[in-house]
Amino acid sequence: MAHFPFFVDISGKPGLIIGGGKIALRKIEKLLPYGPSLTICAPDFLPELQALAALSSSPAIFTKASASDAAAISTAETAAAPTLQLLHRPFGEDLLEPAPVFVIAATDDRALNRRIATLCKEKSIPVNAVDDKDACSFIFPALVTDGDLSIGISTGGASPSAAVWLKQQISTLIPDGFASLLENLAALRPQVKDSIPDEAARASCLQNAFRAALSGSASGFVSSASNSAVSGSAASDSDSAASPSNAVTETVPCGKVYLVGAGCGEADLITVRGAKLLQSCDAVVYDDLIDSELLELVPPYAEQLYMGKRRGHHSAPQSEINETLIRLARSGKIVVRLKGGDPFVFGRGGEELLALQAAGIPFETVPGISSAIAIPGAAGIPVTHRGLSRSLHIVTAHTAASSAPAAGCTANDQTAGTPSPVTATELPEELPLLAQLSGTLVFLMGLSKLEALTEELMAAGKSPSTPAAVLSGGNSPHPATVRGTLSDIASKTRAAGVQAPAVILVGEVAALDLR
């Protein structure tokens, strides 16, 4: 049966540990941050334990101490200040009088540990006998700690390895500076409690403070909310009970947008930072080809808005996406704009940030793995390789003959707003220059123009025998890998029935298969 995770204040409370070896040391190291008064009983102690005792607030090493010494160590007077004291003697039942708050039997003698556990249970003293679940009345969890945050993980003794694995996973999800965040919120809580009598308004204020803290504006929010809480408290003497509530809740700052690359493929290809942001956001605006498992990371209270773009399907115009991001941020939300691959590799992420910048919305970019690199890599093709390719050129083959400026740009912003010049077939005009290069060419969004693309490259002087590949992977609904040469890759791709989205790769590396 699973164990219920009580969280108990043991600060200054007397605890008894029997054993002076490595097992006892590991238990003590877990307990010390929580400030108990520990008595460690053993005939001999590791040097590390002696060093810990010397560093404790009231160090004392008792050599061949008597039972009266042991009783004195467990008194309420010594329990008032956290200590670590060593008692150099074998275990005796007298050590359980007066009863410590908890006992840990951590010797190398399993029979002795069981005897200690039996005695403790008879006296109703919580006891842990190491590596003996049946003898325990409580067990040690795998701990994740950061300041006032404590997360205990237990599998009921079924698999300590599973608990340790979960600990490692959870540790990666805690944002940097979380301990300071909790300190700030703890300082704000009593002021909000005193100044806002309405429970719902109080909860809303504290929730807004937490979200602001996660966005990185914790100190500003706490300062503003604290000042408002104080002024609201003073105003409440003469105003209605609603005044303090309004005073604090109106301090909610503008939100923030995080432009996050989801990587290309399965959910675990997202960066750790990107995953953490998903777990703490108030809204996520996402595109096509996102692994649906990523959305399971999003909190249940967060909005999820699909605004995908896929050829042949209705999609939200870029202006609508920009307006949505601005609206959500202005409402105080922490927004994750989740894009497949990397936001800045033909993902129009720059256009969205220009719109946010013009609107005065704070933003931050979290890069992802571009499909231009990830899809070839998954197919065993390195986009660069010494002796074969020392350069990489990523080109979009989906080029519209339009000079309309991008959203968020002015008509004079030629660099950001005007697409590259195009040929009559709407292929990039620089193809003759690209054909002369010896490195790797990667074309995105060009499957429908594959025949024209290969013909123009060959017409510009690219050898027909140049290796080429067409790859569809990641979260594509129709994965495929087709290899050939520049002269036959179009016919092979058509015969294989490859569907978009696909990556087109031209260069010597396309002949490699490193799988």
C-alpha cells in the first residue's frame, strides 16, 4: 500500500540515529537542511560524520557517554536549537527514554535494526529501518529541494530507482531562482491577507503575483502589490471593503511572450527551458507539426489556441496571430508561442517579435532544432562533413512574388518585409549562384516545385550526378526517405508518393547513411 506523504516540521526536534557509517551519513545529510536536533549513536563514526558534528551549531562529541548523558541530549532544552551530536557507545533501550520524535536504525546489522524498529513500534515512536520496508513505520522519500520548496517522491518501497529517476526529471522542471521567488511571495502573503478581506480577490492577487514571478517580474510585482496592499489597508478604514482588493489586483503587470521552438519531431526534442515555460504558462499559441504530448505539459487553467499554417488548409493570417499574442500579453498572461523547429528558420518568428516590439510587449526567444538539420540528421545525413561539405545553405523554395511588408514592419523596411527576388517559376533568383557552391543545399517548402528546382540547378551547372535526397520526418503524418541524384530525385520522389512537408537536400553528404 502507498505511504501518505505527511510534511512534518522537525526544526529543533530531537531525532535519534543508530549507526555511524555511510548509510547513516546519507540519512543525516537529507535531514540536516530541515534543522532537527540529531543524536547519532555508534561505537565508531566516519570522519565525515565527525566533521559534520564539528560544524553544527552546538558541536559535542561524547566518548563512552552514560545513559544520563543520552537522556540529557534528548531534552527539550537541546531540542530548541538544531544540533548534531555524536554519542560514542552501542545502542541501548535507554536511548528511547524520553522518546525522540523519530528514530532511524542505520547500522550494518539487519537483526539489530529490526530489534530497534520493534522497540520503537512498541513505544509508538516513528522508526525507519534502512533497507527493510516491513520493519519501517515511515520511509525516506527521494527529495527535491530548493529553499522552502520540498518535493518528496515515494514508490512505497517498490522501486527506489524509479523514485530517483522521477527526482531527476522533476529537478529539471524547477525554474532557476525558484527559492527566491518563494521568499518574495511569502513576504507578500501576510500583507495581502491583512488588506484584502475578500477570499476570492485575495486568491486572485496571490495567483497573479505567482504568475508575474514566473515571468521574471517578481520583484516589481511584489513591491508594487505590497505598496498597494499597505495603502489599501489604510483606505479600508474609510472606504468600502472592496477598495483594498482593487488596490492590489490592479497592479497586475503586462504579461510576456516566449517564442519557443518545439524542435522537430518527438516531444522530448524541445529544450528543457522550453518545457519549463510550457508548464508555467497562462496561454499557448501553437502551430502544425507540434507533438501533441507537448500540450500535456500545459497547465489545465491555460488557454490553448491552435493557429497552424499548412499548405492547402485554412490557417490564421499572420496579422491575426500577431494580434492574438498582443491581446493575451496585455491581459497579463504569460504566453508561449510554440513553433515547430526553430522560430527563426523560415518560421516567421521575426515578424511576430517585430509586432510585439512595436506594441511594447516584453518577449524572449527560446531556440529550437530546425527541420533543416534535424530531418536529415534523423535520416543519417550530416548536413556538413569534413572533406565533403564545409558549408550549409538553407533556402526556402516557397517564395511568393509579393513585395508587401511583413506584419510589424514598415513599407521602408526592405530587409524584413520584402521577399527575395524570384524567377518566373517563383523559385529563388539566386539559384545559379547556389548551383556553383560545393557545400550542402537544403530547400524547405519546395516539394511541389521539385522538378523545376532540380532542372534549374542542373541548367545552372550543377552536375546531374550530385547526390540528392527528399526527406519527410519529424511529426510529418507521412514519413519518407528518398535518395537519388539531382537528375532522378524528382521522378523517384513522385513514384514514392512523398507528401509535404518535406526537406530537399542536395550535395555530396546526401549519399551518406549514418544510421
